Amino acid sequence: MNNKINKKIEFKARVKHWAVKLDVKVIWLGVRPMRNKWASCSTNGHLNFSTDLLGLEESLWDYVIVHELLLFFRTESWTTLEKPDACTSGGL
């Protein structure tokens, strides 16, 4: 199996790992060329990540993956999350 395919498999496994950890339901997961961004998510559970990420360190993968999953989670579940103390105390 070539290295690019292995990296794609590893990357998707990291997405699934973080999705379980963050309790986010991913309906569809893609890794494909993207011109202007690292990733995108939709409210129906579709996540796309740029193939450019495959050449980066895995710690950067985690950063982008968690960021996208939290964006998706926030759009779906914002009403169930507690606001940070700074928001409720007028600090922001």
C-alpha cells in the first residue's frame, strides 16, 4: 500500500478517535484536495479535510480535527453547552 493511502487511513482513524472522544456523530468523512482551507463541516455531519494535512505532523492533525469537530458540535448543540464564566459574568 502506498504512503499516501496509509496516511489517509491514519488521518481518518484520528478523526474517528476524536469524534468518539468528543461525542460528535460524523455521517460522512472525506479527505480531498481543497484550494483555500484545511477543512470544512456541514450541519448534517459531513466533514471534509484537505489532503494537504497529510504532509503535516500528527499533532497538527489533531488541532484541525478537534477544531472542526467542535465547530460542528457547537452548531448542533450550543444550547446544551454552558457558557464560559467570562461570558456569564460580563467579562467579554
